[in-house]
Amino acid sequence: YGATCGIFPIDQETLNYLNLSGRSAEQVALVEAYAKAQGLWRDPAVEAAYSDVLELDMSTVVPSLAGPKRPQDRVTLADMKSAYQNALEPLVETRNAKNGATANFEGEGGSTAIGAPATQQVPGEAAVSYKSNEFMLKDGAVVIAAITSCTNTSNPAVLMAAGLLARNAVAKGLNVQPWVKTSLAPGSLVVTSYLQKAGLLGDLEALGFNVVGYGCTTCIGNSGPLPEPIGKAIQEHDLVACSVLSGNRNFEGRVHPDVRMNFLASPPLVVAYAIAGSVNVDLYKEPLGKGKDGQDVFLKDIWPSNGDVAAAIAAHVDSAMFQSSYASVFKGDSRWNSLEVPQGDLYGWSADSTYVQNPPYFQGMTMSTRTIEDVKAARALAVLGDSITTDHISPAGSIKANSPAGHYLVNHGVEPKDFNSYGSRRGNHEVMMRGTFANIRLRNKLVPGVEGGMTRYLPTDEPMSIYDAAMKYQADGTPLVILAGKEYGTGSSRDWAAKGTMLLGVKAVIAESFERIHRS
């Protein structure tokens, strides 16, 4: 897209939404008057003059998802099964190569565990016992199904659709698969209000979609751990587990460290895939499961009509909900109001805090701009490929215990269960610089065949973490560069993708092209 801004003309539908969402009559009148005075009002009787016109045949618009690792990679619902299978092939090849190496090792007299009996495993599946359920967990299993707070979960149409689909599924006797971790994180308290009023929240809860909060959750990597037996099976058998979420980002390593493929979908499709339990299914042709009557139930059997959704919105969404939910939004609850607030004009830095530390950006700063100096005798800290996202550069998700950031936190008295995420600790540069290039899916060509934040310290040819190597180079007085391919810095706008790189001692990033959001 690449535009600096997008303009959506204000019209009567805009005013209808403002009225619905509890704005005062005076505010709505002001918006209308201002839009008309500024030429921003859309009058259907007047055709706008555009420099270029694109036409869209609405009959070509079909249900779609995006994935498995970039939000711009649209996949139609009809093509989901084949898209998953195509994305699976290279992962299976890598797994087979690793299994072959292990087999060769054992064939030469090696053993992975002394006295362990030889077992035959079928690649791509594992037997799991969890909560009185015995099942085979397979490649393509949906282990996370999340209706998340970003993008579309303040939109009554898709939330009502998800609730109605859940109601229809429950009525048919369907349930989610036992290996699916489900969650509902609405974008607004109003969502909970109208789902309750419509009687649909109970149906979502019956399928495991309980309200877990109102902030960033799965999309930013805050889904929490998978159940231990499921996570263990994925890790030990190198399974290709999947997530389906209604978020807006699905970059590698972002959603969960045990999940290889992540697909973005509308809330009702999230519920549908939780019931199916796998993305290796054609929801147009294959059933979601068996109903209580023993008959196959297909997606078309439980999908609500546009009329049903519109009727639910008309009957159960009103401006009073918005007014009551937001009347005290800035007052906070008792926990917020009971926090001690330090006095004084300046922030009181705490040397013991692992969340907020005084950053070093302003140390040695002068009132005049420094002269840009040549970078000489530099070493490459990482040699990367195309589409290196800001999540590759500065991950926002969970912190691994055996990572440099994990070691830092443990050394400062933080237990792994309290690590939280990189995103939550972005106020501490010590954590964030250790997390720079620590994405678990990063592939650095200086250490071929290795995933994660690793590199090679070139003076001794020693493999080590990118952070540890950067500190050794800093001690040597060696400037660093990053080499990359096309679209470096794609994805979310993230200041730490620049700040963390700088703090590691990187003086230049040399790439074929830079994504606009990072370039600016």
C-alpha cells in the first residue's frame, strides 16, 4: 500500500456510528458541520474527481484468511488446506533431515538415552493424554484459537457472527477439540455487554471462549504457555502446530514459540477452526465434526445469515452501552487508584527495577550534531535474508529462560514464571538490547542450519548469541554492520528495532531495500 495517509470521506453512516457509540448530539453536529466546511463530506449525489479509479467486482470477494507467517499473504478459505500443505512441505523436509541425522548417529552406535528402548515414531504425529482425553496430535493441529482484541473485535458484526455461530454449534452438539487453547479478548467492554444482552456469551464460553482480558493478548505473544503435555509433544516430535487468531500480525515467532504456522481470520472462522481442530481441512467440503445426532455437521450448517447478524445488532447494541462502559474509563479501579504515586517534577529511577531503567541514549549528548564518521574495519553481526520483520529484529513475545535476556532477569531475582514478555519490559534497555535479534525463527547465514538469535564471533570462529558476540565486539572496539535482503524492517512499527540495533554497536544496516515503516 505504502500511502502516507488514507482518507475515508465522512457521510451519514459515520454520523450513525457516532450516535450509536454514545457521542453527544453537539459532538455529532460539530463533526458534520466541520466535514462539510472542509470538503470532507461525501454526498452520494456528487461524484468525486479522482486521478485514478480502481473497480472491484463484489462477486469476487470471498472468505479469506492470511498466513502462515505474513499478514499480506491472503489465502482464500477454499484454498486453506492446500496452502497449509504447501507450506508444510519444506518444514517436513527439514524435520526428515534432522531425523535422518539422528538415525545415522544411532546406526553408528550412538544412543540418545542410555538404556532407552528403541521406538518407532510416525513423523508428524504424537500420542497425547490430557484432561482424561487420549488423542493423536498431528501436524496442522490448531493448538491456539484466539479472538483477540486488535483490529476487528470492536466490530459488532463479526462478534455477533462469532456468537451466533457458537450458538448454532452448541445446538448441534459440537465442541472444540481438546488440544485447542481458546480465548476471547474483546476490544472493548461494550463487546461483553452486547454479547451478554444477546445471550451469546454463554455459547462462546461453552466452547471455551472465555473473556481473558481487554488488552493485547495472543497477537503480541501473550497467549501464555500451552498445556504441558501438548507443548511437550510438539517439542519432542517437532510437530508443525498452528494457531488461528483474529489479530493483525502473524510474523514468525510472534504468537507462540511452539507454533510454526499462524493464520489470521475473522472471529467466526476462529471458532470454526477451533471446532475442526486442524487447518488441514477443507471447510467447504469436509465436516467440522459429528453432531449429537451422529450426522456430519458442515460449516454451512452453522454459519449465521447476514439477516441474523443484522437483527442481533439491531436488538442488542445501543448507545447506552457505550455511555455506561466509557463514563468512568479514566477513573480506574481500586487497584489502580491504590498505587503510590511519587511526588516531584522528575521521575525517580529505581536501580532495582527490571521493568524501567534510565536509558543511555542521552549520555554524552551535546547541543550540536555530531559529524557522521566513516565505518571502518567493521564486522558483520548477522547476514540475513529477505522480509526481515521488526519482530525478527526486536521480538515482543515471550522471553526464553536460556536466552541472554532470560539470564539477565534470573540474575536480578526474577523467576521464569514472572518473565512476562519483551513488550512488557520495553522500558528496560538491558532486557531489550539482549532481546534484539533474539527471535526464535531468525536465520543468520553466519550460522547455517541454526534458528534463533545466534551468530559467529568471526575473530575466533566461535558460535554464540548475537548479544554476547556484540558485547565482545564492543570490547574489541570493532564496529558492526547488518547485511540483509529485500524489505528489511517490514511489519509493525517498533522503535526498539532501531534502538536495540544501535545499542548492540551496529553502525549500519546494508540491505537491498527497507520497508517504509522502518525507514521512517
